[in-house]
Amino acid sequence: MSAPTPSASLTRVTPAGRWPAVLCWLAVALEGFDLVVLGAVIPELLATEALGFTPEAATLVATLSLVGVGLGAVSVGPVVDRIGRRWAIIGCVIGFSVFTLLVAFAPNVALFTTYRFIAGLFLGAVMPSALAYISEYNKSGKTGKATTLTMTGYHAGAVAISLLAVAYSHNWHLLFLAGGLAGLAMVPLLIWKLPESEVFLIAQELKRNPGAASAKEAGAADPTGAVDAQAKTGMAGLFAGKLALVTIGVWAASFMGLLLVYGLNTWLPKIMADAGYEVSDSLVMLFVMNIGAVVGLVLAGWLADKHGTKKIVLMWFILAAIFLAALSIPMTSQVLLNIAVFITGVFVFSAQVLVYAFVSAVYPPQARGTALGMASGIGRIGAIVGPFITGALVTAGIAYPWGFYLFALVAVLGFASMVIVPKSVDAVGR
């Protein structure tokens, strides 16, 4: 599919009110729904031995699903920067919806795993596409709140599938059907109400005709960083000049951030149970931590726009380290413990999202999709490594308290990764 051709006069494409923001939020919510649905149904699949599922098969499908998500995130960047944000989002929603539906009708474990892997490719690609779009749709030039509010959709989708699973986990087919049908129902709205990014159109025209508009006009269209006709595209754009230092820093920070998120989401109940807390209380802690994540996203975006994204992401990582280490201290008060878990969730989950907000603000439009895709893809490696390392600590019987010490160290490494990058594109130079 070729990129759309903008008019020679750089005609503005006026977004359809708030529809673009709502649709990007819904796309990310569907990602959260469809990514978490597997974890919600695995206990039922194993208990009933549906399709012949065994613990080994469940581990394989869960791992390959995350591998697919990572590959999708890495691969989508050049596509987004070539064909546009609009068609990338639409294509991703269609792709993961169709293959999620196919999972519901899979006749055996092999096809279940195959469909889930392919769905993961599209699921991993939709978030970078949506964040690239929303950072350009937001005309304030501040990407913090736009990014973090969009990412609250992920947690909304995760909560939605958790609630559905309580009532319908005995019929796992219905949960996959719900995710697939919801995505397909959204496609007509995307086609109707999601215009192409104006910044993308201008960047494409300036690439073909550098004299088509003044720098002032281009900068007004893209407050996050003036459209530069000479900026490199794709992977080359990530390592142009001092942007190489930015790329290395945000990749490392993204890896550390998602290692924390997935390590905690996967093993927190088990670690706290090993610490002597009731299993039911441990599950409540996981819920409380995710509620903290939503609050943290809203707060972090507001502060990032007010004080600068780099400053807040550094603060978030270091506070995450402090509160993670604090969870290693035995607490006799359930109220105090849940408060500590809530505050930890505020900082741990949104630190990673602030890295995406930083990426959206720093890279030029021609490389923004690739930059977000690669940051997400590298982060997904951390998402795979986190549960694996924590699981090894659990197996060794030392996850409490050493798991929290490890998580605190990872947060410190995330902090160190962001220290090395300049705070703005002006400081980088191209």
C-alpha cells in the first residue's frame, strides 16, 4: 500500500473532534483486553485439559504470544512511517481481531498457538502506531498527558477481561470471541472517524518537495518537533548524529520498565504468599497495584507536561526503586501494606509509559513510528525476561525478599539509562 499523497498547498486535515483520541484509547484498550485474556483462560484450559493443553503447552503459547508482540512492535515502525498512522492502526485492529476470533475456534493446541502468535504480531504493532498518532494529533506540543491517558486504555482493557473472566472463564471460547468481535465492530468507526495524521502528510510532502513549506509552517503543524525535510527515516533516523545516544538510552529504559511491569504482574501474588501473606490478600495486592498504575499514569502525564518529561521519568524510576525495596519489609497492617503496594504501582507502571512520551517528543516525524516501535519491541524482551528471572527466584525459594531487591535494582538501571539522554531534541541536534 503506498503512502497517501498530500496536496501541494499543505492543506490541513482537521481531526474529527475528539474521535481520534477516543479511537486510539479504544485501540489500546483492545490490546490490553486481548493480551490479558490468555492469562485469564489458562487455568481453565489446564483444569479441563481443553484441546489437550498441558502446563508445557500453556508455557509455550504464553511465551510465543509475547514473542509475537515484540516482533510486531519492532516491525511496525517502518510501516507506520511509510504508509501512515491511520492505515497502520486500522490494519492492526483488523489483524488481531481476526486471529483472536480464530483462536476461539482452534481445534488443537498447535493451531491455538499459531493463531495466538500471529494475533500477537498485530497486538504488538497497534500501540506504537496509536502513540505515534496521538502525539501528533495533540497540538499542544506536550506529549506526556496525551501518551499516559491513551495508555490508561490498556489497564481498562485488562480490568474488563478480568471481570468477564470471573463470570465466563468456564467457557473460554466466549472471551476470545468478545475480544475479536469488539475489534471488528470498531473497524468501521476507525475508517469513518480517524483521519490521517496531518504531521505525517506534511512530512511526506516535504520529503518529496523540501521547498513546499517554510520551517515555521512545518513547526506549527508538529509542535513536538519541527518537520525536517532532511531528517532520516526508519532505523537510520534513530542513529542520526547524537540521536544514537537517545536511542540507546530509551531502549535500555524501556527494557527495564517492562521487565518490572511483567515481572510484578506475573509473580507478585506468589512472592507475597511466600512472604507469609494470605493468598487472597496477595491477589488483592495485584489489583491494588494496577489501580495505582492508572492513577500514576494520569499524574505522571500531567507532571511531565508541566515540568518536562525527562525530569519526571527520572523521578518515577527512582521512587519506584525506593518503594519496591520497601516492599521487602514485613508489614503487619494490611492497610499499610496495601497503601505501599498502591504507591509502588503509581510509579512502576507509568515510568515505562513516560519513556514512550519522551520518545514521541524527541524524534522527528519521519522516524517517530520506528522509534516507538523499537522502544516497545526492546521493552517486550524485558517483558519476557522479567517473569523468567523472577520465576527462577521463586523456584530457588528466595523471591522474598530478593525479588524486591532485584526489582529495585532494575528501576535504578532504568533511571541510569535515562540520565544519559538529552532532555530535548534541540539538545540533540540533527
